[in-house]
Amino acid sequence: MEDLIVAFLRSGTPLVYVTLAGVIAQRAGIWHLGLEGMMITGACATILGIVLAQSVVVGLLAGAVFCCLLALLFWFVVEVLKANQIIAGLGLTGLGLGGTALALTAIFGSEGAVSASFGLPRLGPAFGAFGGLSVLVAAMPFVVFACWLLLCRTRFGLRLAACGEHPFAARATGVNPGTMRLVALLLGGPLCALGGAELAAGSLQIFSVNMTAGRGFMSFAAVIFGAGHPLGATLASFFFALVGALGIRAQLSYGDRIPSSLLLALPYVATVAGLWLSARMRGGNAASSRELGQQ
């Protein structure tokens, strides 16, 4: 049971960080389909910072800086150039996936995996079976609470929600929706970097091309499944992570009787099922389509 909980926390923590970035963006009225690209950028920058500078701090700072630059680019394309959010988000994901592969080729001469000699600090033997988890796993509940406090219990959170739901009314009260969306995206940048850092340097200490494997899209689905609420989206992330952990456990126990590809697909099946259930609970896809069309 402890092994299952450890696997659950390891797979769920990166999703939670990236999901919170999506929640903040959604509160501001932006459907952030670029989470995948920002997550893999954070993972790549963290490992490269550790390998090249031999410093975890440098790696984390590099991930945060590059993710914030991508967030700034996304805001400029969506808010200033008035591009479609969905297309711009998918373009950002493509930029992150392709840009990290290009970075590996430019620095190391190939797209092979890059290993670091060390990763994020661990909790240590005092935590028993959980000692191998990184400090970002322990910090995750506090980050979730801080996001809930910021979005649901502060004036800033109310203004952010107003900009997402009623931008014209917010503008009439002196709040600039464009500026608030910029702040929201910039807040999400370090969160995506932390999610990527946990994925690449939390337990594996390695980066490979396309290693996020759709986790950014899972996080986007968790935002929808959790109705854009930080706690609900966090629970949705944990649900997807639990399905993934159970799939890995089933692969170890029943891999000789059940195709491994089917077990590995369980998190993605759960994502599709969660989106379908979310749409049914909110009255179908029509409302969601209208909502997206207004952005």
C-alpha cells in the first residue's frame, strides 16, 4: 500500500502544479492549452540548469524564467494580437515540444536523454517509505492552499474572476482585464516550471524529448473537471494520478495477462471520461462551446 501511495504522489504532484497554473489562467478568462509546452520547457530547463551549472537553484530559476517568457509570449499573442486562445495554446505547446528537442540538439548534438547526477532535495530517511519523495511533494499542499487563499479569499482573486466572467463590468470599475490576464499567466509560469521540475528532477533525474506525454493536457482536463476551482481541480488531478498509479501497479501484477499498452492508456481514458462526465454535469457541450467562443 505504501508503494502505491508513493507512486500516486509522484505522478500526481506534477499534475497538481500545472493544473493550478491552468486554474489561475481560467479564472482570468484564458483557456490555457499551452500547459503542455510550458511544463516540458520547465522540465528541460531544470535538468539543463542542473547539468550545466551543477545547481538545483539555477535549474529551478531557469525553468521559471523560460516559462514566464512563454507566458508573456502567449499573453501577447492572445491579448494584443487577438489570436484564438485554443490555436495559440496549441502553438505554444508545439513551441515547447519542438524547442526543447532543438535545445538538446544544439547543446549535446542529439535528441537523446540527458541525465543529471543529482535532482531535487529529498525528504530523507526520517519519513520512512516516503523519504525518496522530493521537497516539492511536501510543498504541494501548501501551494494548493495558497492558491485557494489567493483566488477565493482576496480582492485580487475577486478581480481576477470578474475579468474572466464579466470583463466589461471589470473595466467599468477601473480594472484592466488585459493586465490581470498578464499577471495570471505570469503567476502560472513558475507553477508550470515546478511541475516540470518535479517530473524530470523529482525522482527520475533525467530529461527526454516528449517526456510529459500529455500531462499538460491532463492538467487542462482537470481544470475543466474541477470547474475552475483550485481544490476541485486538485482533486481531479489526483483522480487522474490515482488511475495512472493503479495502471502501473496492474502492469506489474497482471502484465503477462493484460496488454501493457492498455494499462498505460488508463490515465488518458480517465481523462476523456472525466471530460465527458464534466460536460454531462454542466448540461452538455453547448454551454462550454459558447463560453469558449466568447473569449
